[in-house]
Amino acid sequence: MFSRAVRVLWGDLTVSEIKRFTILALSLLCIIGPYWLLRTLKDSFFDRWVDLTYQPKAKIASLVVVTCMVLLYSKLSDYLSKHHLLYVICTFYAGVYLLIAAYCIWPLPEMHNAVADLIPGRFIGWFAYLAIESFGSIVVALFWSFVASTTTTEGAKRGYAMILAGAQAGALIGSGLTCYAQTFDNLFGQDMSFPFLLMVASLTILIVPFLIKFFMSVVHGETTEQERQEAKKPKTGFFEGLRLLLTSPYLLGVFVVATVYEIVGTIMDLQMKLLAKAAVGSGAPLTSFMGKFGLAGNLVPLVLALFGTSYIIRNYGVRFCLVAFPTAVACAVVYVKFNPSLWPAFAAMVVIKGLTYALNNPVKEMLYIPTSKDVKFKAKGWIDGFGARLSKAGGAGINGFFANSLPNLMFFGSIISLGIIGFWVMIALILGTSYNKLIEEKKIIE
């Protein structure tokens, strides 16, 4: 019965593919659930311990942190297999979040005094923000690299939507929990919701290594010819992924498509959050509002993942999807520009986030299938880690000019966003054509 239901929703998957993609969907659920939980918490926590007006600077600081993490991750990929990388990095982040939770419960006053003159606000606010930001850039990218290395193009067309459904279910659960931040404060004590939810996120992340271990032992026991050839190649250095990125037009195209959205998204995200802060206030009310946004923003991609993503990709192709997304974003930007208030901004961001997760992300990950291991685990690390942070830093830089004037941010931010989207559409068209050619000719980018 389960197999029949899966085939109705996502196409003619084999029994082996159903097992494979079910385990991967559960794994991504245990990554995206904590990610959305933490993502929803981070701004209200940062606002409480620092101030939300410093968010553009925090975004720029995250670029430095993620760059260091990408360098470490690239080096580790020379010595660890793809699944062992997931074990190590997931365990690392789970430990970090447990430490932050412990610090919130039992703070160390002397640390506050040591950094008081160096950064605004409390150190814990900055550290937690950067730890949460880097998790999304590193762990999510690593998971999709692992999936691309174990999936064929035809399997991806059928199964990526199933993985995405698991991700969106996790996102709904994670963001839904934050809607009860005030309830947790009442239950456990004032300001205790953040450490409690951090511990929930940490323990959930620790489930991922066990699921991947099960995947490797039960489902993916065989080693492909491509993997055997990759294992024979000599180890490369820290900057091999960057070299591949800068010398391949195809990968530069992937870089643009995978990261340029973050500039527009960062601008629109701050627009909505400042409108929300003015309307509902800061602290737990802002956390609850962002929880509602998370629920709405993830319900749309869940419905699409169940009933639309696989159909659209299989019937319209990668190039169509690559162009459709920026076109929809442009429409949302225009809508907010002419309706600069909270609920139009909320609706626009819900649509954009929905299409990001339901359409753009699975198609973006398919672009890595016709590539080598170094591209999947090193160049992709630079694109999804450094590139995404660089784009967010660019959006934060734009926000920095207008953060103290909401009307200017609404007007100029929208104009700049539309110019960026025009360039994005052009690259998406070229990249979609290149991808189709690689698949037809069965070539690999390496």
C-alpha cells in the first residue's frame, strides 16, 4: 500500500528506490527540522542579546566563519568518505548547540566582560547566530552532495521530490515548535525556551548519523565504478574546489543560480522582519510570528513536493524550472514594492520560500549529478558555503545602507533586487541548456 501511494505521488519508483529515498527523506527531515527551528529562533535571540539592527554585520561575519568551515570541510573530504563526513559534522554541530544551551542556563559572566569592549551586546548572541548560520550552509550542502553521489539522473527526477517531502515535514515540525516559545517560557521559566529548543535540535541532529549508517549498510552496499575510479585519484588540497569552480563555465553558472537568490532573499527577509518588529514587537512575540511564517512557508513546498515537484521536473525539465523560479521571485518583489506593508511582505516571502524549497532546490541539486566527487564535495562546498554566505553578505551590505530607514529599504531594495534577477534569468537559460547537453552526451564535469 505504501509503495502504491509513493508511485501515485512521485512516479514509477522501484522497490529499491523507495527504500533508498525513504531513508534519505527521513535523514533530511532530521536536518531540516532542527535547521528551521534554529533559523526561526536566531533573530529573536540575536535581537535580545545584541540588537536586530546589527544583523547585516552578523551576516558579513558569517561569511568569514563559513569560509573557514568550508576550508576545513574540503580538507576532511580528502581523508573521510562521504558518509563519514556526515557523521563527523552532524556530531560536531549537535555538540555546539548543546554547549550553547548549557551556557544560556549557566552563563559565565567573566566572558561577557572580556568581550564587552570588542563587540556590541553579549558574546553568546553572536556565537549562537554564527553557529546557526553555518549549519545551514555546511550540513545541508553536505547532505545533498551525498545524495548526488548515490543517485542517477532518472532516479533523481522521481525521488528528489520524495526527499523534499521529508524535508518540508521536518521544516513544519521545527518551525511549528517555535510557535510555542512563550508556552515553553511559561513552563520552564523566563527565557528558557531557547535552551530547551536548542537541546531538541541537537538531539534530532544526532539521529542523522544512524540513519546514514543504515542507508550505507542496507541500501547502498554496492560500490559504483565511478566511486572506485574516484578512490584511486590522488588527494587534492584545500583550494581544489575553488580551482574547479573558477575554471569551469558550467560551475560558474551553477554558482550564480545557487547563490544569487540569497542577495534578493536577504533584502526581502530584513524588510519583512523589520515590518514584523514594528507591528508585533520583539522577543517571544517576534519568535512566535517567525514560527507562523515558518509554518506557512513550509506548507506550500510540502504540498508541491507531494503533488507537483516531481510532475513539473519530469514533464517540463530542468531548464524550465531554473527560469521559472527567478520569474516568480521578480513578481513577488514587484508586489511588495507597490504594497510595502507586513502582510503583503509575509505573503510574498511565503511564496518565494515555498518555491525555493519545492522547485529551485531539487533542480539545483540535480545540476551536480553529471560531476566528479571533487566537484560534489569541494566545489559544491565553496558554492553552497562560501558562495551563499558571500551573497548573503552582499544582501546584508545593501541592507546596511538602508537598515535605519524602512521606507528607503523597501524602495531601493526592490529596485536593486529586480536588476539582479534580470542577470539571474539570463544565466539560468544558458545553464539549463548546458545541463541538458551534458546528460545527453553522458559527460562528467571534473
